[in-house]
Amino acid sequence: MRMAGLAISTMALLCAADAHAEATLTVMSFNVRYGTAMDGPNHWRHRKDILVETIRRHAPDIIGTQECLEFQAEYIAEKLPEYRWIGIGRDPGGKGEMTAILYKKSILVPIECRHFWLSETPDAPSSKSWDSSLTRITTYVRFHHVATGTFIHCFNTHFDHRGEEARIRSAELMVEQASGIPPDAPVIFIGDFNAAAETSRPWAVFQQAGYQDAWIAAEHREGPPVTWGAFKAPDPEGNRIDWILFRGPLSVRHAETVLYNEDGRYPSDHYPVTAGFVLLKKP
């Protein structure tokens, strides 16, 4: 044992102080734009370090990515070794885009993870239904929050960009997939939903199921209510299609649409969004 009596006493005092400290959790949704896209001056090789710097500056505990390819997740984790990632490609053989979840390994421990496809047969890999133009996937992780012992249920998804019915059915499927989670457990939905918040039917499905929108619930908001920017400054007429939704013992202190760029070069064609949660104690 390296601790002497004085060290143990000091540690006890620190633990007592931590017991009264507020437990927080910062979550980010980030459509990173797939790294093989022929984006010219906005190709992955020109913006990958700007994307890493964006994450570093905000230091989220959980990052739900969309359009993430394996080499992109590996690059982020290499440059930011405090993170690990979980994900699988949506296409046959586990190839293609992922809804990978990155997490701070010192704060969260993944206890359970699974993937399901946004289709009528969600457990069938690479399945597609309704009017979806592409195969779509959701990644689920149940985390153990080390400091509080709380289990946090996190779903990260990417809805179809063309199929209106597919987006509605996908929202219903996600609600169904989370229906077995106890109502007093924190549940967080992260994603690029390809639908306008507050006015679309998928957003209404979540609201009717008891999920709150972190942007609306936040005590303080920063940035515009626009999340797709096409590698440019925000268009005030744009929509908020990237959301962080939640239910359970959580409150939201701060929500932000992140506009970080370097000399006009943005990290992606979407702006990442963050929500700063407080983990509420059970009564």
C-alpha cells in the first residue's frame, strides 16, 4: 500500500467533497461526413485535424457520430487517446458507414452494446424497409458512469435522408427498442435525424413517447438553431436536423450548435451539437 494514514484521511475528505459535487455529462452529436467523399477542398484529409480540434475544445464525455468510417474513428481515437469507440458498418460484412459512439474511458465503462438496423427486421444485418433509400443503423451502448454508479443508456442513429415514412417508422422503432429500459434510468438518443426539429412527424413521435429535446430544455443555448451547413457559415433559413433527446433523471444546463472553424474551413458539412447534462439523484 502506498497510502499512509495521512494520505488515506486526505482521500476520505476528497471523496466526501465529491459526494456533494454535481455529476455532469457532456454529450455531442457529430455527423463527420464520410471520409471517402469527393469533397475537393473539404476532403477528409484537409479537415480531419480541425475536426479533432473541435472535439478537443469541447471535451464531450460521449460522442455520437454519423457517417463515420472505421479509419475516421481510428484517427480520432489516435489523436485523442482519452477516447475509445464502439461501432460496426451498416453494410454487408460490417463494412461502410457507422453510427460509432466514442466515449471517455476514464469516466464511462461500456457494459452492454448492440446494433440494430432501421427496418422491419432490425436484428437482420444490412436490412432495409419502407421507402428508405439506404441501409440505416443504430448503435446502442449501456454505460456505467464510474463516479455515480449510474447506468446510462445511449442510442446513436442516422435516419434516411429521403424516405419520409422510413424516418417516422425509424422513430417508432427506436422508442420501441428503448421501451424495456426502466423509466427512472437515463436514456439519451443522439443522431442526424434528417428531419426538422419541432415541426416534423419523427420529432413528434419522440415527444409523444416522453422524450425531451435538449436544445429546448436547456437553461442556456448558444449558436444558431441550424445544424447542416454544407461546409459554410450557417444559413438562417436552415433546419435543426441533428438532435440530442433524453428522458429520465437528467436536466440540461447548456446546449450549443458548435461553429468552430479555422479560416472558414469547417470540420464537416454538419455542425456538431452538444448538451451539458446534470445527472439527477433518484429521490
